[in-house]
Amino acid sequence: MPLPDFVTMQAQPDLLLDWLKDNILISRNPVNGGLGAQWVTFIPFIHPIFGLSTGTDASDNPADVYEIVTAGANAGNGLRSFICNYIPGGSPQETLTSLGDYCFTAAMNGCTFGISPNVGGQVTVTHANTGGNHVAQRAQVSGVLGGLAGATVLEPAAYRRLAPGAGLTSTTFGIRTGGNWKFYFQSYRSTGNGTYHTYGVMSV
């Protein structure tokens, strides 16, 4: 499954959902968050021990595995995106505006993600981590977002629900179409020796 046409995908952000049907997207700690919208791209994921990674999709068909990385200033080689990164014990946040049409978090393997709409179509997101303690992480999200009224919270039990106990990881992302942000996650797990299996993409 080849890399997407980034120019077309930049113009039509929801095409990412189709591309993810037979590709797995790894989001380790892609770039520094807090920088506003920036260009990111996807490259084949090279496992540090086993080399080029391969995978299977939700129907057990072959799937390619890609990683999100910084694309630099080349608008033709990536997607204009916000990044909500991971900080051990912390809860980094990002304000999403019309300057980008994508948002990606660093990989979530026990973390909690919070989403709160602001005035003017902007959205605040936060990526909370206290080592997988979902009660403490929910409190972190509440503190960043000024309470949970009107907020949406994605907790580990939700993105791991298709295989409880399997330690699923989530690549959580948002796409902006028609001026509105919608959020999704792709759950996946390592199946050993640099191979991965995705359980598909679901709405937050």
C-alpha cells in the first residue's frame, strides 16, 4: 500500500481514513509539540532491531507500516498538522486553529486524550500521562481544559476495547473538514519481530 498523494490529501483531509484501511501509522514522538501547525510526512517504519516493519489490517490482509516524521517546509511533501506530544507525567496541550487540517498525538499506550471546543471553531487538545492511571489522567485533562463540561475524553479502555489485555497502542488524530474538527484513533499491537496488526480506525 503506497504512500498517499499528500497534495490531494492536504486538500481532502478525510482521505486519510481510506488510506488507513490498509496501512498502519506509528506515531512515536514525531516532532516537538507546541509549535503550532507544521509539515509532517510519513515514511516506512524501520524497527530498531528487526528493520523494515510489516503488518496486517483488521481483516488480516497485508498492511504496510509507516511512521510520522517532520517534513520541513516543503508543502508538497506532507500534511499541515498540529502535534500533541507526550511528556512523562505531564499533559501537553495544543490549540487547533484553521492554520492546519490535521492533528496527531504521540503514540498512546495507556495515556488519555482530551478534546474541548473553543470559540471560533478552535479546539484545545491535551495528552495526559501518569503511567496509565486513568483516574489521575482524567484529572489532568480536566485541569488543562478547565473542567470536562463539553469535553470529550478518550481513555485507554476505549482504544483497547477490541482486544482487552493485549496492550494495544493508539495513533490518535484529528482531521478538519468544512471548518470542523473530528477525531479518530487507530488501534494496533506488536505481533513480534517487527510486525504489527491493526484493529482498524474508530471515531473518538
